[in-house]
Amino acid sequence: MNFQKRSGIKTLLLCGAMALAGSSAMAQDTLRIGAINPYSGPMALYGDEMTRGYQLAIDERNAKGGLLKRKVELLKGDASTPQQGIAAVDQLVSRDRVELFIGTYISAVSNAASDAALRNQKIYWDTNALAAELTERKLPNFIRSGPNSGNFAAMSVRLILESVAPALKKSPKDLTVWIEHEESISGKSIADAQHKLLEAAGVKVLGQGAHSPRATDLSDTVLRARRTNPDVWMQMGYVPDTNLLLKTAREQGFKPSAIVLTGTGDTFETLNALSAESLEGVFVVSYPRPDISESFGPGASAYLAAYRKAYQREPIAPQGMTAYTGMRILLETVEAAGSTDVAKVRAAAAKLDKANNSYPSGFGVKFDDNFQNTRAVPTVIQWQSGQQVTVFPSEARGPGITLKNIPRK
């Protein structure tokens, strides 16, 4: 082999080594976060919306130089079932070298995926799943920055006691309620908490029903509630079953004085499934929306402007702003920890202390011993003329906003 050939081979080997080194350095310079949500199937709309919120927070952080001197990258793990959640976590760790996990639209998926993250020694940071059991497990890698089922239950009962009962000119002891919920851990935990709080306030709970969120016929479910003739019909579910319940109630002529939905029922999907007229006056206890007052959620209007600029449309669902807030808190926590190590991130989270109304969602940050954020609360919208308007608590209302149509006409 002559000198020129040997030199050429050495040059090629050197270039290859440099390319591999550059590729390795690039991977090391990227801090990867795995987002576990439904990205296919009937709930994909909401997984996508949450991810838009995550990405906006990441874009802001990267524009300021990234995190721990590294660019932050978001990778998606598609999961609509617990089994898919486990598989998504394992794949993102082994194939993509993800260092942290965030989610989740479905509580059952969060439950399984966070277990899988623990086996892989990764933090699982939840922004949107509601089941109280998620933090009560005391998993050493689990932190929830968003509200839980107890917060949603408490807000729904506050609405009934402080606004609905007075509007109906009834005291709590004269008010009657039927509670309906989808049968998963999320729905049951909210309904059980609502039942307990209402009875403690002297409200008569006529019954509590459960149904499958995948049901295709809920006629008997609605008939069971209708027979009790409640003043207030409360319902906790996902979008498909909530829409089906409302349509079935309309068909049966079941029109209680007040309907209080919890968690879903405040997007265009419900409006398209029913009509502005049939939704008029319906309440939905849900995640804070960008229409809240700036004093309640400082930066909510800036979030809305950033969303419109990035995605060239209006927000699809309120879950996005809560996801954005949760990602911001996660990034701030990792920065304070100086690491993605589970123990160090938990230690940093335990020290966080930010007052209510510190973020666009109106949240503050203070984690309890189970690493549940105690300063994350939902708000309430009311359907008014085909629009979702934040009406409760009163300090979250925008200028000129009032409650309307109680009882529903």
C-alpha cells in the first residue's frame, strides 16, 4: 500500500471518529424529556394539546440558553392504555435516552407509566392527571404540579354552595344532587370526594352512579338520575361519555336546574356534539383557561399570544395552559437541582414555595409530603351563547363577566 493510500485511509478514519464524537457530544448536549399521552385514538386531541403547552415552555427555556447548559428536547410516547404507557416509557429510555418523563391526560396511564419510570430510575412529573391515588402511592419518583381530584371536587362543591344554591333560592339542606361518574380511578375519586363534601355541607345526595367511559348507550344511566328529579346533576367523565350523557339527557327531556360537569365538556367537541342552546348555562369545572383575569393568572394573555403565534389557531382545550405551567415548574426545579437525578429533583421540589397566582394558570407551588402541589386549583366555566366563559371563582373572572341562566331555561 503506498503512502497516499495510507494517508487517505487515516483521513477517513479520523473523519469518522470525529463524526461519531460530534454525534455523541450532540446527544449529550440535549436534555430529553419524554411526554406520555394519547397521540392516537379518540383522546389524541387532548394529548396533542397538552404537548403544545409543554413545547411552548421548552421553546421559552431554549431561547434563554436551555437547561443545565443543554438544549431541551421533547419526545412523545403514545399511550392510551396502561400497557401502552409502560411500553412507551421503556422504549423512550432504551432507544432515545430520555432523562425525565412528563404527562398525562389519563390517570390510569400515569399510574402505570410512572411505575415503569421508577424501574428506570427516572422522575415522572405529572401535570394533568387527577386521580388522588397517584400521589397517595408515595412513589419516590412521582411529583404532580397540577391539581388532583380533591381540588376538582372541592371547586365543584364550592360552586354549588356559593353560587348555584343562592341562585335557586335554596339553602344547602334543601338542595338535592345526583352524582354520576365514569368508573375509572379518576372518575370514582372525584365523585367520592364530591359526595363526602356535599353531605358534610348538609346537601342531600340522591345517589351516585357509575358508567363505562366507552359505553355506547347510556339511556339507563340518565333515566336513573332523571327519576330522582335532582336540582343539580353532577357528572365526571371523559369527552365521549360526557357528550353521550348530555345528548341522551336532551333526548329524554331531562333538564335539571343546574348541570355541573367536571373535567371535560368545555371544548368545541361538546359544542359540535350538542348545540349552543342545549349547553346554555351548563357549568364545567376544569383547568384554567387563558380568559382568566391577569390578576388571577399573570401571563395568561401572553400565553395565549404565544400559542396563537406558534400554532396559528386558538387553543383547542384548557389542558394546554396547565401543561405549560407544569413544564415551566419542572424546568425551574431541574435548574434548582442542578441535575435530573431523582433524589436531587425531589429535594429541589420540596423546597419550592411560590405564592398562589404566580403562573398564567393562577397556580403557586408548594408540595406536600406526597409531592402533590397544594397551590394548584381548577376554575369553572359556564356555557354562554356557545362560548366558554370563566365565571368562578369570582376573582378569576374577566371584566364584565357574570353567571347566567340559573335555573337553566
